[in-house]
Amino acid sequence: MNRPKPTCGSLLVGLLLSVSLTSCSTMLNILFGWDECDYPGCNREARKGSNYCPMHDYEMQKNNFDRSWDNTRKKAAEQTGKKSY
């Protein structure tokens, strides 16, 4: 059985249907390469290389806390003359 070849009109109808069923934010994401945060209810832009925005990227927050804590220990050790861990 021979299938009819897709015409320009049917391709246009398919394109319009897919665009109309796609949300505006999804279209912007596709066009501009933006990724939204995967945290439920958050529509902020995700960090590069992450699925989450800086507010919800717990790994980034943990690393910042660890670095801050290490710096605090080093400064305290320098002031007291004790060796830091």
C-alpha cells in the first residue's frame, strides 16, 4: 500500500499543532538553551552543569559551607598558633 507523501500543508499543520501544545517557557528554553530548576515549583534558571538554581543546588551550598568552615579553622589556627586539621 502506498502512503501519500507529506505535503507542505500537512507539515505546517503539524508544526502549528506542536507549537500550540507547547508552553511558552518550554519554547524559550528550546530557543535560548535555558534550563529551569528541577526543584518543584521553582522556575529560576538552572546553573550550568546542574539541574538546580543556586538556591536549590544543595551540593553547591554544601561545598560553600565546607570551604567557609575550612577557611575559618585555618584563620583560627593562625591566630592561636595551633596547627589546623
